[in-house]
Amino acid sequence: MKRTNDYRARSHPAYWAFLVHRLSGLVLALFLPLHFLALSQAIRGEAELNAFIRIADQPLFKFGEWGLVVLLSLHMMGGVRLLLIEFRDWSGTRNNWIAAALGVGLATGLAFALALIS
């Protein structure tokens, strides 16, 4: 029997929760080398670290920082959702868990953005 990719499944909320969790994990993994580079500036000396911090105070970096917080919170809440699915004996689609994970992730991003503005 030939298996085809059923595009109807891509409209299901669980598919989108999977996609957000997978893509946020990949972007966070791609961010790690930049993070390690920033940490290595502290080893090189105070002047190098201060130069990097001046660059990181630019609005584009602040926007990227906000994006990382949103991705991290969405990834974390998606992981919590998966843990609840694995270790609980509930059945069904669990759309409420998807909505809660998305809501907490976006609320965290909003709180961080408001902290950046003030």
C-alpha cells in the first residue's frame, strides 16, 4: 500500500503545535553559537565585552532578544504540553493544552516586550 502525505492533517491544531515546537527548537539551537560567542568576549577582556554589549544595545538586537524569549517560552510550553500528554491518561485531541501553551508563551513574550519598553 502506497502511503501519501495527507494534507488534511496539516490543518489540525496538533500539527501546528508540533511545527511550532520543532521550529522553535531549531532556531534556539542555531542561536547557541552566537550566545557562546558573546560569552567568550568576557574571557577576552573587559574592553571586548563592552564593545559587544554596545552592539547588543541596538534596537535590532533588542527585537531579536524579544524573539528569542518568545521562542523559548513557546518551546518550553510545548514541551510541557508533550510531557502532560505522555504521562497522563487523557484521550482526545487536547486542544486546550495547545491553546494554553500558546497563550502562556505569547504572554511571556508580551511581558518581556513591555519590560524592554519601560
